[in-house]
Amino acid sequence: MTRYRPSDTVDFAVIGSGAAGGVMAKELSTAGFSVVVLEQGPYLREKDFGHDEVKYIRQGVLLNDWKSQPNTFRTTEAEEAVRQPAIFYGQQVGGGTVHYTANFWRFHEVDFEERTRWGSVSGAALEDWPIRYADLEPYYTKAEQELGVSGLAGSNPFDARRSAPYPLPPLPVKASGRIFEAATKQLGLHPFPAPMSILSQPYRGRAACTQCPYCKGFGCEVRAKSSSLATVIPMAERTGRCEIRTGCRVRKIELGKDGRVTGAVYFDQRGKEALQKARAVVLCANGAESPRLLLLSKSNRFPRGLANSNGMVGRCFMVDTGVSAQGLFEQELRDYRGVNVSRVIHDYYDSDPRRGFYGGGGIDARFDWLPIQFALGGLPHDAPKWGEGFKAALAHYYPHTMRLLAHSTCLPVETNSISLDPNLKDAWGLPALRMTFRNHPDDLSILRFLQARCKEILEACGAKKIWSDPVTDFTLTGHLMGTCRMGNDPRRSVVDRNHRAHEVKNLFVVDGSSFVTSARQQPTCTIHALAYRAAAGIIRMAGRGEL
């Protein structure tokens, strides 16, 4: 196994090993460069995973620890932030790709050109991306082929052009998927198999999915989930030029007198401080920790934080908004079996001016509740909460319930941000992460619209009882976007179209923080594609001596 010393000047220090960091490690090391990946979490193997719902869901052992890494939250900049869980993300080699549901949906063409198509939105910093779907399409294809994605090309009539089919056929349809498919077709809608980063068949030496329900929140013991841990990280290590260094809490990106970064300062597993020297740094820590690290990296040249002369680092924070509705059926569905999602519609994906507000989204039939989760939050509000009645309700509702989940847009608002809390420190003595967030009114309007559509579909499916929670502002989130947005204007963005920091020639930010808009579905597929594209650009720059 490759080992470098911190004093060795490697070609690239990559901070984070998730969707983007794993791809960067593989692509750069495969191209012949020396790479050290600094990961704050452990290196877990398939044997380390299990099906303990308390351990993985209630205790969140694959997530950041809010005791040692506290968050604070406020809704406006005028408020005093209070300590509470606000941000969660994967904290191990592979990052969030280890524990995610594995939805793997491409963005549509509209997602990259919202401002051009819909104009400005009051109270929002809505802009076009500096790239288009066509720029990213080859890298979407590369991600699907290299990681292993199951789906059916051409089944979604609203999809943008594809250059290749999915490498694997769709996963088996769930009970809810069958009912959802029939009902939505009767309503004139267009259901299609959910693209999933889970193997429906053996692929490149990895086993097919066993159809256990332990996807969301869990690691996969058979490597059927196409996480960075199971795919690109092993490829990177096999080059002999990449070291995955775990237990590293990066506290600062070091800047030289010439205005170029020289490496990353971190606390190792023993709490000892070290500087990993590097010719370039690629920051892939996620949409919350990446801006936090830039803000921590103050210097005389950058007193507001590294690459932050314009004050845009941490701003325009976006989350992946969602809303659900549940239905009770006469027949047993036992929808807890198998992968979490099998059928989707995108008929409401685009914004429609006739609605009177911005936004759109997709709706999928999913069931990702395990028994304890369902007991704590899945029952309707009028169900018994204790005793024999509670047990009877669980026994009846759990196998008879279908859940529909809608994912939607989150407008970029400049005052929604990730910043440093001036009053609270983490276990390493660093300022804690502070989240300032309030949904734009249009975010909530489109969620109410989509929740109403979910209820209509459940009624068409034959549900005898339908219930839901009210739409409210988000205060806890795990899909983190927009805080180091890419753009052509250095005054209004942090990185350029190639993810290079406008102000620092050899610093790149590649993760959800570079998003300009949130789009209308989970971001992981696009993070992978952006990383493949960014890596190709970095390799070209390095070849021309431009780093």
C-alpha cells in the first residue's frame, strides 16, 4: 500500500473521499500523478457493515458526530445561532456514497439554464451555470459506466439526450412501483424505472443486489451499492500512486508567499498537527465543510478566508427539498422489502408560470422506513401512540403502507449560508459550523403543490387512507450545495467553469458546493459527473504546466 510522508511534496492533496474525492483520486492517480487523500473518517470494509437499525439510523455511526463536531443554526443573519444538529454527511472513506439511498438521476437541460428560461426570481440569486448539460453529458455516461448504474434509457420521456444506455437493466419493481405505475398511467403521467447506483446484475467483479432493504443509512456488505468505497477508491489505490490517509482533520489550506497553495494542515489520528505538502489542492469535503475550510484558511492576503475576497464563500447555500404523503392499502404491500425506490415520474419537473411560483420536481414511490423508524415517524397522527393500540397499529400499517416522496427545487438565496460560529468550538478548537437558512417562499409553494399531487396519485392507487406532515422550513439537511458556486464572473462566484478558484491558480473545489442551482433531484450523480469533468480539465492544465 502506497505511503507518502507529509514532507513529501505530492502532486495533489485531495481533501475528502466521497462522490467527488473518490473520482478525483482515481482519475489523477491513473493519469500518473501522486495523490494523497485526506479523509477525516475511518476506512471501513464490507465486514464492518451490518443491519443494526439503532446503530446506523438512530446513532448514525456512518455520519458526522455532532458532539465533537457541533453545528449551530439560525434562520436569519440577525439572529443568535443556537446549538442544534443542522448538517449531516457521511464521514468515512467513500463519504455519503456509502450510506446513501443510491438514487442516480441526471439533471435535465433546464437545470443548467434556469435564469435564461425563467428570468429572475425576487429574493433569489438565480443564475445560469457556466456549463450546459451537453458539456456534462459525456461525464454522466462515464460515471454510469464506471460505477455501475441500473436503469432503462429512453423510459423517461422528459430526459435529455443520452450518448449510451445504462450499463445494467433496472432493478426489480417493488409492490408500490407496480401500483404506482398503473395508477400514474391512468392519470396520463409517465412512470419509469428509477436509475439506481446499485447493481441489478454482477458487474466488474462485484455481486448483484440481494434485495435487502438496508440501503439508506447503511453500508453494503456485498458491494452492490456503487459507492466510491466499492469502485473508484480501489482503482486509485491499485495505481500505486494514491494514498488514502484516514483520521485526518484538515484545519487549514496553506498559502505560500506567491499566492499559491502549498498543501493542507491537518490533525492526525493522534491529534498531532502536520502539513501535507502538495503542488495543488483539490477540495472535495462537501457543500458545508468545503466553505468552512476556506473560511478557516485566513491569511494576510485573504483576511476573509481563502479565495473569498468577494465574500461569496459559504453563500447561496441550498438543500435538497422534499415532501411526502403516505397511503394505507387494504392489501399487504410489504414494501419494506428490496431496494428503496423502483418507479418515478418527472411530469411536474419543469417550472410552470401558470402555478404562480418557481419550481418543479419528481415524485417516486419509495419505502425507506425500517421498523423503528416507522414506529417513531411513519404512523398517521391519529394512530395510538402507546400500549396495545400502538402495537396493533404498527402491525397493521407497516405492511400495508405506501409512501410517495417528491423532490424539488431550492432557490439560491444569498443570505442562506454556511459560516463560522464565533461562540462555539469543535473538539479540535476550531470554530463550529454555523448554518443560516430559511426557505424561499417559492420552495414551500412547490412542495405544497407536489404533496397535493402525491395525494392524488395515492388516491388513484386505491389508498383507503392518506396522511402527510405539513410543509415547513428545513432545519436539518444532508444534501449540501451552492456554497462555492461556479461562474464566469469572479465578482459573483468562487470557482470558474473548471472548478478552479478565481483567486488561487492551484486550488480547486469539486463537490456540491460548486452547484449554481439545486435542480430537482438528488445531486450525487451530478457530483460524480462534475468530478470526472473537473479531473479531465485539471489533467490537461497540468500537462500544459498551468498549475
